[in-house]
Amino acid sequence: MAAGIGAFVVLAAVAVAALTTASKSVKLKPGENGTPIAQCPSGSEAVAGGFGAPGFKPGGKGPAILPFTSRRTPSERAWEIRGHNFDAPGGPDGTGELIAYAYCDKHRPPVIERTKSSEIAPSSVGDTVAACPGGSEAVSGGLLGPNARAEGASIFAYVSRRVSDRKWKVAALNNDTTDSHKLKVFVYCDKREPGLTSKSNKENVDPLKTVSLVAKCRNGREAVSGGYASTLDINLPSATLAFGYTSRRVRGNSWKVAAVGNNSGDHAATETAIAYCKA
């Protein structure tokens, strides 16, 4: 009986162990794509991930890097970010950094991946929801868009978040004026059903301005993953939305989102940062 109790205590300790963080960065010149991949230590898996583009400067004043892909790699031990630097060559030094973050755990059974895809028409928005199988919970999610062309044409998300315990939603803009593109959404599912709770924080962001905000878990609980969401208004001349250029864990118990307001409108969007917290 004592041996059985001891085994239970060990398993419980593994289940509540804090995630570790791995990161990788690349430099992108104006007009370039880049792909940093953050690798978890041997014996662990990437259960969630994030991205950052420090030094973002809209309006042709410096680096302006947005991601079009954020997902776990097929190896399951790494998180991949792909992004494009929208800064125009010839102005101030627009070279910037794109960072991938992987949040790593040794728990078993490992999280499983489910996907769902849809086509987004040229110069249009669309959304897709990927669902976990019954008896599991969505702990994180991501997306895959096509490699951006030289002018930055691809799919860029303005929403990436849980919409129920088992589902992850991504909404995105296809800024290509001529071709449709496929949006592929990923959800990463835990059969242990950890019962994550959410905390959020929101602020307005004006066109061609940036905002940084943090959602913090209650009572120091760990942030396992996070997401972001912008309001959308497609009615000209007031059309507006915002795009996240940073979405990552900070201080272990919070999720930080930084976003830039789109320049096609004349009023503010509302940006929301979301942390998914251990119960």
C-alpha cells in the first residue's frame, strides 16, 4: 500500500511541474521572410508556443514583422514561427528580430494534434475552428499560412484563441489581392483534461499605433498557453482591425500580446490578450 501511495505522489508531481521555455531568433531584413524554430530539451515535448517581434515600428519607420505561421513541428519537440518584415527597403534600418518560443513539458500521455483547413478569398477575411476529440481538452493552438511573397502577400491572423474547452479558432486576413490561400488551424489536445481557466485583458489600438497588454493568471497560477483577438469592422471608411506581432508567456503566470492597428480605418480596434491558466 505504501509503495502505491509513493507512486501516486511521484505522478502528481510530474503533472504539476512547471513548463520550461526554449527560444530561437532570426534577423529579417525589409521584405524578407524568416523561420525561427525553438527546440525543447530531449525527453520533453512542445505543448504550446508563442512569438515576438521586438522593436516593431509601423509606418515605414523600422522593422514591422508579422507572423503568418505559428505551430508545433512534426517532431513534436519544437515550435515554428514564420514571419515577414513589411518594412520598405531604403528608409531607416528596418532589419528586425523574430523570436519563436516553445513551452515544454515531460508529461505523458503527450498532447495530440488535430487540424482543420479552409480557403480564404483574395482581400477577404475568414476563420476556421479545429476541434479536439471527446475526452480531451484544447491546451493550445496555432496556424499555418503560405510563405509570404515579396510584397508580403499571405494570411495574417487577428484572432487565435480557444472558443470552448475542446476547440481553437483562428480568424485571418488574406491580404493577397489576386489569389485565394489556405488557412490551416491546429489544436493541441490533452487527454488528462487539465481544466484550464482563462484570464483576459483588453485595450484599444488606433490605426498605425501599437499597444502592449498582459493577461495574468489568478493567485500566481501558471499560464500554460495564450491567445489574442482583435475586433473587426470591414465597413469603409471606418474599417479597422489589429494584428498581433507578439504573443508569448511572461513571468510564468501571464501572457503578453502586442499588436498594431491596421491602417485602412479611421478609428480604434480593441485588442484582447488571453492567458490559459492551470486550475
